[in-house]
Amino acid sequence: MSENEKDTKNITYRCPCCFNRFIDVTIEKDKDGIYRCLKCGFNGTIDDVLNAYSNFRSRYKLRGTRITLDEQRRM
């Protein structure tokens, strides 16, 4: 394994559906490689979880920048 690759065995993932509602629920990986949430019933692979995380981050990409009123009107 390359030194630059992340070790995904020690990462704790949160349920993306619950995380969108600001509820912090950890999800566990089953024997078949599917991540499951006990609270909302989310089922998905690691790719589904990471895609949902990137969608969540994209909503807050302008959080640290100041947007003028003209820029808001053009959005």
C-alpha cells in the first residue's frame, strides 16, 4: 500500500442523511461492505457516502468569502 493512500479502516463515518439534518449518527460497515445507519435506514457503499459528503461540502464552499449584494443578485 502506498504511503499517500488513506487508511480507511480507522475512519469513523457519519450517516450522510442524518448529517444533512445535523444529527450526528455513526454508521457501521457490514461484512458485505455496505454502510448502514440504524437511525434512518441509509444503505450505501463507501462511494455513496463520499459522494454525499462532497454534496454537503459544496453547499458551504462560499462560507468563508464575503459576497456583495450585486453578487447575490447575480446568483
